Amino acid sequence: MIDHVSVAVRDLERAAAFYEAALAPLGYRRLETRPATVAFGKQYSEFWINARPLMAAVAPDSGCHVALRARSTQAVDAFHAAALAAGGACDGAPALRAHFGEGYYAAFIRDPDGNRIEAVTFVTGAPA
């Protein structure tokens, strides 16, 4: 089981504001703030952003990908909308994705640094 994940960002404050908005629909909130890192979670710091100000933007095909479980399709939709409103880019609108498995409902965004973040839930009784 994975305990936590972290992604690199160039501008910690900009990224923290982005993730506060984008992760709120999934029940995440800012739990810790340190000089070069910010942590988000529901009750425990699960998702960290780490300042790497000299890094180049993550290449769109870099494979940097984090998937976070959502409680419902509405939460996936809200995550996607909040991420776009906060400056993220769409990398896959909310939809059923039968090619990933039965009932797999997800949305994908790119954060301002190019990291690919997914929100996913599973819909029972969804068409295959």
C-alpha cells in the first residue's frame, strides 16, 4: 500500500493555491506547510508538493501521473471543473472509460507544472 506521493513544482505558492482548489472536491485540504513543501490529505498527509524552482516543465509525455480516488462521479466532475478554474489544463474530461475496467469513471488534468493528476471512481452497473 502506498503511504504518500509527492510531485515537484516550480512555484510552491502558486501550486499550493491550485491544489487547494483542485483537491477540495475530493475531500483533501492543506494539512502541513513547510519552507519547501506543502501536504494535502483528508486526515493524514497523503499528497505532497515539493518546490523545485530550477526544474524545467514536466514534458507532457513524461509519465508523471498520480490517481486519487473520488467518492462519486460528482466528485470527479467537481475535481475536473475546479482544477480547470484554478489554472490546470484538461487531459481527459470526466467520463466512463471501459478500456480501463468496468465502471471506471475518471477525469485527468495537467497542473501548471505539467504533472498529470487523475480523479477516479467506480460506477456499479455501468455499461462495459
